[in-house]
Amino acid sequence: MSHAIAIVGSGPSAFYALDGLARAVPDAAIDLFDRLPTPYGLVRSGVAPDHQGTKAVARQFERLAQKPNVRFLGNVEIGRDVSLAELRDIYDAVIIATGAAADRKLGIAGEDLPGVYRSWPVVGWYNGHPDFAELDFKLRGPAVAVIGNGNVAIDLVRVLAKTAEEMKASDLCDHAARVIHAAPLTDIYMIGRRGPVEASFTSAELAELGHLARVRPVVEGAEIPPASGIADAGAAKIKDKNLEILRSFATLSAHDKPITLHLLFNATPMAFEGKVQLEGLVLRDSLGQRQWTLPVQTAITAIGYRSLPLAGAAFDQPGGRFVNDGGEIERGLYVVGWARRGPSGVIATNRADSLAVAEKVAAFVRTQPEKGGAQQRIDALLTAAGVSRTDFAAWLRLNQSEVAAGASVGRPRIKLAAWSELRRFC
Ligand code: NAP
């Protein structure tokens, strides 16, 4: 007999929590639930397909998932197939690691016009998330607006702008490659409502925009100051690097490139316009002195995410995340990652966060008598509910098949995206 702990979600924050638990309570039985048959959350369906180095963290997660006291239960949605209350009754502790799976809304007129998309479905579509494999994403040109000045906006710009040749070592889904590489784009606008110093993108990601085969980046709507003027030396260093890169764009001799990337600062979206589909984006400058309409045929908002609530766990609706005190929602119920602190930081940011919460979970279960029989009880409950759950062995078979298909054409993998295709394996 040993304690049993459930982790809801199997993205990076879940795996780092698993890592922490494996050290702090090595004899605990840990069940990792995911509503998808595939593990790794944003590593599979969020990280850009041309950032394969970032995705390599999955190898570390794979080793953790194969520990004898760990199980992966895919195709199980907590809140639909099993309630959180049932899970808490069965396990000695439960950790919510469900990320932030809903886009924030701009809340302006025309947001539901055809041609206006949100980043979560589009990123999921090109990355093989089964919920979005059938998304009818029409990349109408010649002008596209990507709204937001974070790294998700940069990912979108880069994936839409790169050529097929530039994406050949990526795992961009074939259905997305067909649409993206046929689109007649001449102008991409990346729109920030504030200035270059306030932009939240990071330097490495920004610098990539200066090295794209068919893109000429130009800065508009702002002077680039010589220095950020931020008091904190660490933060100033990062911002100053961004400013240096933005200045360097002016020196690029790239006038023959077919796509102009307008890095447009100090422009607040006011409305999307169009009779039957998107025709223009109304913008206002930061001083409120000028309003104008940018003719764009496709727009994607990339303005941050919110977590989805789960019945039985306190949720901060305005903040879009679970109410918690250092990761504890209440005794026996914990939260990690974006679901805990909001959608910020890179994958590795979750490590320290999840390890600290895992320590708390371990300290809690050590004081509790073991409930016992958790795995038999959850298995019986899922069987009775008619849930056909999948396991890690099924994922490994799918993974092997995707990698083999990719190897035959010199790519890291060819993803299976549609639910019907995934079900053949899982
Ligand atoms: P983010 O960094 O918070 O950026 C959101 C952007 O949306 C900001 O520029 C924000 O501007 C803007 N915004 C918010 N509300 C808006 C509104 N109403 N109108 C206009 N603009 C608005 O979020 P993200 O890009 O979704 O990224 C989430 C996290 O994932 C970040 O920590 C990011 O670094 C990380 N990530 C990392 C990578 C990578 O490492 N390569 C790739 C993708 C994502 P304000 O600043 O003015 O609010």
C-alpha cells in the first residue's frame, strides 16, 4: 500500500510536479490524466513546429512517465467522465495542471466576423491538436494582422511567413502547410497597443524575425529609444536587447523580399469591420489623437489566455485562474503551472513552481492515512462509465509511427491530428 496522487493534465507543469513527487514521495502511485490520448500538453500542441529544440524536453517527460509507479490515463476528461469530487474521494491528493486553454477576448465590435481568429485554435490547428484539425482556417490575403506583442504573436507571424523550405525540418501539420504556403501574403502586421519597451516578446524570438527568407521587418508607430530607462538592471538588459534588435531591422537590406512585416506599436484595436467577412481593422494611436482603418483580410488575436474552471475548485473568474495560496487550493487539492499563476513564462519556468508545490503535496500526504485501492477504484469507475481510456504504451506506439513517417521524408515526425486517426492507435 502507498499513497495515491492524481495529476489532472499532462503538460510541462504536470510532468515537473511528477518529477517533484517522484523525489519527495518515491513510493506514491501517481496517475496522470489527460482529456487527449496524447501527453505533453503545449509541448506537443503549443510550442511552434519549427522550435524542435524546445520540444526535446518531451524525452525527459517520457522517462518520468515510464516509472513503474506512474500511469498515464488518456482520453479521460475530469469534470466530464469523472468529477473532481470523485477524484478527491479516491486519491490522497489531487493536483490540477490544466494550463490555460481559452483565449482572452478583445471585447470589440466585429470579433466574430469570418476572418477573425483567436490564437489558441490556430496554433492548435497547425500543431495537430485534434480539437482543431477540422478548423476552417482561411488565410486570406494579401494583408494579415496578428494582434499582441508576446511570443505567441511572434510564433504566429513566423509560422505564417516562413517558406515551405524553411519549415521542412519542422512538424508543421500537412493540412496547415497546404493552406499557409499557398496564401498570397504581401503584408503582415504585428500590432502592439503599447511601445517597444513594453512589448513582452523575448529577444531570441524577436531576432528570428530578421532572418526569414521572404520577410522584411519594419518598425512603425514608435521611435526606438536608445535605452529602456528601466531601473531594474536585469529587466533593463532584456529590454535593451530587444531595442537593439529592433534598431538593427532598419539596417537590413531586404527590400526585394515579398512580405513586409510591419511591427506596429502604440496601436489599439478598436473594431473589426466588414460586411460579410473581415475587410479592415480600426486602430487608434496611444494618445487617442488618430484613428484609422488598416485593410486586412485575416486577423488573429494573440492577447493571452485564461484557464478553464473545474467544478469543485475555487476559481478567480476575472483573473482566469484557480484561487490558491502558493499552489494550495485547499487541503488535499493543489494547482500548478498556468492554471496556478496565469499564462506567463517559458516551459522551464514551470519547473521550480511545480517542484515547490510537489513538496507541499508530499508534506500533506505524509500526515494522512493512506486511503488505499485508488487505482482499482478509478479503473472500475471509468469502466462503469464506458470511458475507453488509453495508456502510455498506446502513446508510444503512436509516437513511433509518427516519427517513422517523418523519417521517411527527412522530418521530425508527421503528426496524426484528427480524432479518427488518433483513435486507430489510442
Ligand atoms: P503575453 O506575453 O502576455 O502577450 C500578450 C500580448 O497581448 C501583450 O503584448 C499584451 O499587451 C497584448 N494584449 C493583451 N490585451 C490586449 C488588448 N486588449 N489589446 C491589444 N493587445 C492586448 O502572452 P502570450 O504571447 O500569449 O504568451 C504567453 C506565455 O507563453 C508568455 O510567457 C510567453 O513568453 C510564453 N511563450 C514563449 C514562447 C517561447 O519561448 N518561444 C513561445 C510562445 C509563448 P500589454 O502588454 O499591453 O498588455
